[in-house]
Amino acid sequence: MTTIIRGGTVVNADRAFRADVLVSGDKIVAVGDNLDIPVGATVIDASGQYVMPGGIDTHTHMQLPFMGTVTADDFFTGTAAGLAGGTTTIMDFVIPNPQQSLLEAYHTWRGWAAKSAGDYTFHVAVTWWDDSVHKEMGTLVHEHGVNSFKHFMAYKNAIMADDETLVKSFTRALELGAIPTVHAENGELVFQLQQDLIKRGMTGPSAHPMSRPPEVEAEAANRAIAIANVLGTPVYIVHVSCAESLDAITRARAKGQRVYGEALAGHLVIDDSVYNSADLEFARAHVMSPPFRGKHHQAALWQGLQGGNLHTTATDHCTFCAAQKAAGADDFTKIPNGCGGVEDRMSVVWDAGVNTGKLTPSEFVKVTSANAAQIFNMYPRKGVVTAGADADIVVWDPEGTRTISAKTQFAKGGFNVFEGRTVKGIPSYTLSGGKVVFERGELRAVEGAGKHVDRPAFTKTHA
């Protein structure tokens, strides 16, 4: 199948330039001025529009078993929703139970992901430690294209990694040429604060952010960065939500440490007033960790993206319907944590970033695609419009508008944290693997069309 995208402005992380883009099969084969149109090729008119690499969402949870239930979006519906929003690759998480084999969990997730409509790849969580985990980390890197390992510093009595596990896993990751990633919240402190709030009769969703103040996140971020510094390993901090955590990253980077930070689209535009709504179903729908923060934290996160101390944007897409969230109606600690957004991230970041002058179009490509591809060793297969790259492309209409609503979204869950927001800047076409999978509002996602993306180790590996 051959497609040519004509008349648009190609936007990569380093520059923007007028060019046509020729796609054959699942690869980009040429980028240049006035390319000849092959016989029988499909022609997409991109006049007045941008042609950008498909988005990479570095943080999603499709079909995740969590807190006694399973997320509403599976790998097909979640990746299909991503395609509708211009995201062509997701990075999801294999989360083994304590004492479960990492490889066993990995093969379970790979089986679930076989129905994906877009490309996918995995971070694998280290939730416990013994010699078998050490060995299986090597197998995952050498044989299964995994080069990142996740560590939850939160969720005591469940999947929380203690300092011993962090040190041993970080050390092993360095040996293997893999990068450790962390969910930075002090799990012991969260647990104690939760118990105190419950004892005081504060059981509603408004107590959720009180149990996870910025200091709880900042302590864990500082600790993870310090451990990584001593061991000499890079570290990637997921869903940075507050100024204090960003400060920790900025200080470390100023000293030459390899620390990378991720911001969620929701944390960039939504504040903590949502938890005080009289509509408890609405408030519960916003319960995620870390929680939404006060407005000054949003300003700090934008500065982090602008200044290069935050590198990627993601969603932590983890959808639950109202009935699932109602499990915590009488106890906020039992509300399944998670919100959606994989369908909306690109437009929200463009509207709130590019349209306000905070980001240039090339900087937008950096934080929605290119940086993720480079940090996790998928570049230049992903993250750039160039000959030889995967034909994962979004044709972006900077004048197009859409009002976000749960009633019209493709994602499941029945709620949208960006509800009612009108965004200017939307995909007109999305190509995944060279095929048009979204065209001006029409989704053509195909179950099982997505491919697993192997990510090589960063350095010479050791057994």
C-alpha cells in the first residue's frame, strides 16, 4: 500500500519544513519537495496542516487488574482511542504480583496486548526481589526487547518497592543497559496519612489529595534520584505533578545527573478544586495518584517542559466507570486510582502549550513523541518523520476544533477529566503502520493490527 501526503509542513523535533511524505507499506520511504505520485497511490492533501510523527504515550494502563477490579479500556479500545487522538504508540506496564515471576506476568500482558490496534511496548515493574528477579530482568532485556523497569514507591502492602529492592533493581538495570523508572511517592507516609484521615472521619474524595501532599512526592523523588546518583544509573520519574519534585529533577540535572521527567496532560491543565465538588461521583472520577494539584504547580510543570527538565508528556490512562469508582464511596482509600486521556493528550498539550506560546510546534513534537523515542531507544524508528522510520504519522490541523466529551469519545469509562474543554488543534488523519486509521472523525482501527516494539538495551549488556 502506497500513500503520499502532499502540501504539508513536516514538523520534527529539530526543525519544520515544507515537504511531501511518501509511505510504502509500513515505512516512510521519502520526504522531500514535490515528490512524484506513484501510480495507484492514495493522496492525502495536507495543505495548511502539519505532518508530525505519531504521538508516543509513555504511560498507560490498559486492561489493568487493580484494586479489586479491571480498567474499562482493554488494549484494543485503549489503543484505538489513542489513534483517534494522534497517539500511535503506547508504553504500558507489566505489573507482577508480589512473588510472581516477571516472565510469567510479561507473557500474560503480551497475550492481552495482542488485540492492540496501534503499536505497544512495555515497562516491566519490579515489585519484589530475589535471585530469580535478577535473572529474569536479564532475560527480558536480552530476549524480549524490554529496556525499562518500573518501581512503585507507593502502594504499601501491595506493589511497593522498598529501598533494598530499589538498590538491587537499579544496580541490575545498570548492568543490563536498561533504565529504571519510578512512581515517586513515599508509600509509608501515604499509608499513615490515610489512616489518620480515616480516623478523623474524613472518608470522602476530598481527603485523597490530603493524604498525598507534594512533600510526599518530593521526598520519594529526591530519594530515587539520590540512589540513582550513588549507583551511577539514569532514572526516569513518571507523572511529575508538583513544583517540589521538579525542583529535585532540576537540581540533579544541573549537576550533570541523567534524570528524566514525565508530565501528565491532566496535571498540566486540571487543578485540585475537582476534589471539593459537591458531586461526589465527579470528585471520585478524578482520584488518581499523584492527585491533581494547585494551580501554581501547573505553572511549574509548564516551565519544566519549556526549560527541558521535563521531557515527555503522558496520560497514565487508567479508566474506571462510575460503578467501579463507587467501591470507595465510604472510604476514599478504596476508590480505584486512575483517569483517562490517551485520546486527548495531543490536543490538550497543543491547545494549552502551542496556542499560548509556551511551546513551538517542534517543541510539541519533542514532548509528545521524539523525546520518548530517544529516552527509551526507539529512535529513529519512532519519533521522527524521515525516510526509514515507521509510517506512524499524524496530519495535524492547527485550525480544527473539537469539544471534548465523554459522550463522543472513543475511550471507555463514561467519564472524561477534560469534559467540556474546546481544543484548537486536532488530528485530521492518523496513519499507523502506513495505514489510515483515523480520517476526519472516522476511526478505522483494526483489532490486532498493532505490533510490539522491541527496545534494545542502551549499552553493552552483561549476563
